[in-house]
Amino acid sequence: MKSKFEKMGGTYTEIGGILYPNITPPDPDHRPMGIWGMRHEEYLKEHHYLTYINLLTTGKLES
């Protein structure tokens, strides 16, 4: 039985008997964030951690 990841075309690599998904993070746009962007990032880390993690993992934090 295939997992949802495999049904979507994902593959795994076996290392030491453990299967690791072959995923790469999105390539972020390498623009400087600026002082207000950095302050907003710190605010999200301190007060809205789940939103911060969601933006970070989807690659949308710096946009």
C-alpha cells in the first residue's frame, strides 16, 4: 500500500534501515529583509509561533 506521499509522486531513500523522504525546501528569494522585516520576524517568533513556522516551512517568510 502506497502512502499519500508516494501517491503524489514522492520517493524515499533508505539509510540504515530507515526511509527518509526525498524532499528539498523551496529556494527562497535572496533579497535583504530590512530592519522592519527582521523586527516583524522576531514579533512572529515571540507572539505567533505557529504562523512563523508555517511561513518559514513554506518559504513565504521572506516574501
